[in-house]
Amino acid sequence: MPETPDQDQPKGGPIAGSAFARGARLASLPVGFAGRTTLGLGKRIVGTPANLVLDEVQRRTADQIFSVLGQLKGGAMKFGQAMSIFEAALPEEFIGPYRETLVKLQDSAPPMPPGTVHRVMTQEFGPDWRTQFTSFEDKPAASASIGQVHRATWSDGSHVAVKLQYPGAAKALLSDLRQISRLARLFGVIAPGLDVKPLVKELQDRVAEELDYSLEAGAQSVFAEAFTDDPEITVPSPLAHTERALVSTWLESDSSLAHVITNGTQEERDRYGEAYVRFLFAGPRRAGMLHADPHPGNFRIMPDGRLGVVDFGAVARLPEGLPASMGRLLRHAVAGDYDSVLEGLRDEGFLKAKTDLDAETIARYIGPFVEPAQVERFTFSREWMRAQTLRVSAPNAEGMGTAMKINLPPQYLLIHRVWIGGIGVLSQLGATAPFRAILEESLPGFLDEGQD
């Protein structure tokens, strides 16, 4: 079909062309916050109770943050997706009205127009790109923060997914993430103790790797081979790639784990929650890599009941599997041996040499997070997740007092993100899972005392 110019499309593509508008929306947030704070102070003067003023400021702040995130692509979209897996930890009275917006961020984004798609295909596969496909659908089957996926038929007749990166994605991502870093204090308003600065910093550090689809193709190929013929998991095989385009086998799926979160039965929540967490822990053991983007939109529900996994742009390379020290620390915690936990935390760099913390304080601080490993089957829930968040962010010795003394070594950054993010998704699902058995299967050191 002939290519036509995009209507009202700024030069540089849908991301780069709208950078100014996106930046203006993001930049308006701190200004809006200042206005709301002034309004609150005014109401206090006329006698409105302080707790009601704070409540209104929090609600208005949440409304503006989530409405802006729901409209954006690029870095804001990726940040929103990352935040969406933590929504279970946010106060229900504030997150409830915005849950739909966050779940949508897990699974979709506005698409590129056909003219832009054709230009990207020409740039990546040459002017005769159509001869390499017997069919190509201009309308994307899925859209996300960095790119979108089109359904096509490869020259050999096989159905494929063509993932295309948005023009100007790199520049827009970095610009958006710099702007979003300004939102940190606003999230502190709606959820005291929730620090988004490390999340934004990590996203900034990972941008270059995620933008290179050649690296993603390599990681995806390793996962596809490692999970070949797996009864619960399927990974599409990469067939061709450039730096900004990736062709993979097609996964026939009409929904994702995000759909199960909003509409699934309890049986589906338990089944797919277990498959989800098994995959996250099994990846390092079987593929030597950890899938480090655990938001539910990357996990597709297949017609045969398996869980299809996509998007391997963010991975932690762990050729030796997950660190055995993690398993040892968790085993000691489950056994109540917090003297050994304290010693292990120091050895691994979680506690600096001069940091003064005793075993009893550590036990109170991390004890509830050990709960899922203490029983045969554990039921995750939003209520449980929020209780843990409130506890560790409380302004006392066992809460923020302890948190401020704990260091996160660089080698554990992505592992920590996936662990916490995975628990967040399980809590969104309200899934009951044999978490302890999964750890016994895939976490080195959790069972084997000989590794101490």
C-alpha cells in the first residue's frame, strides 16, 4: 500500500516531536503541588482540621501525577510501568481511583501512525522491506514505553512479531527521566517513605542497554532455548534484528497478567502467580540471566494455559545463578538465627563496617518479609504489602531508622528490583503460592548448608 505523510505529526516521530508538550506537563507538577500546598495552608487558617487538609493535598497531588503519567510515552511511560508494580504498597484511599490508569500502563501505550511505522521499517530493513514479509499489519498489536509490536507473516509463511523502536526514543527517555526525578517529593506526599529516586536512577542507568535490540535479541535467544518445551513457560525465538528492530516468533495471546489482576478468577490468580514467580527465580538457574522487567504486561496468557514471556531488554546477567549468599541469609532468617543474618549482611556489604545495628533490630525489621518462606503456601495481598511498606517506612528505630543504615550493593540492584516487584505483582494478584518450595528449587544456599 502507498505510504502517506503522517497528519499533524511533528518531525522526529511521536516521541521526539511531542517532547516539549510532555516536558511542559511534567514540569507543571511541582508548580501544581505548590499551589495545592498554599490552598491547604489557607484552609488551615480558616479552621479546617490539619488531617483533612493533608488528606485533600494528597488526593489532589495523586490526581495530577497519575493523570499525567497516563498520557505519556517515553520515560514517563516506563516510569509509570515501573511504579505500577508497586501500587499494592500505596495507600488504598489514594491508589484506588488510579489503579485502572496504572494497570493500563502495564499493558499499552498510544501507537505510532502508519507513515512513521513505514519509515522505521525502511530505515531498519531497507527500501524493499515488504519483500521480506508476505503480510504486515500497520496497526500495532501492542505498544509500550520504548517501542511497539506489529503482527506480520515472515517470508517462509510463519507468523511473527515485529518490534519497532519509537523514533527519538533515546533522547526522549533521558529527557523524561530527568524531568520525572523532580517528582520524588510529590510521591513522598501521597506515600511517605516511598523513595522513587533510586528507581528513576536505575531506569536512567539501564536506558542504553534497553535501547539496543541486538542485546535484547541475544538475551531472548538464551531464554528461548532454556525454556524450550517447558510445560508452564514459553519464550518467543528471535529470528532477525537490527539495533532498533526485532523480529520474533508470534505468541498467540489476547491477554496478559495485567488482565488477570483486574478480571481473573482466584484459580487463575493462583495458577499464573505461581508460574510467574517460578519463571523469575528459574531464569538465573537455567539461562544464567534474570528477567529484570517484571511488570505484568510482559507476561502473556497463552491459549494452552502457559505463560508467555516477552521483552528481554532489561536483564541481569548472572552466569553463576542467583547469589548463594541470598539463600543463606534467608535460610538463617527463617531459622531465627539473626546473629548469622547480621554477620552475612556485613559480609555482603549491606551494612557498612561502622554501622551499629543489633540482631534483634534486624529481626524486627526484616522479619515480616521472611513470612512467605516460613510456610508451605503463602497468600499475598495488597493489605499485607501495604502493612510491610508502612512498617519499614515508620519513623522509628525499626522502620526508617534501620532503613537509613542499610546499604544496597550494586550487584544486588536488579535482583532487589525483581524481588520486590515480583512480590508487588503477587500482592496485586492476591495469589496463594508455594513460595518456599520455589525458593528451595531455585535459590542457591537456601537448603544447602554446605555452601556456608
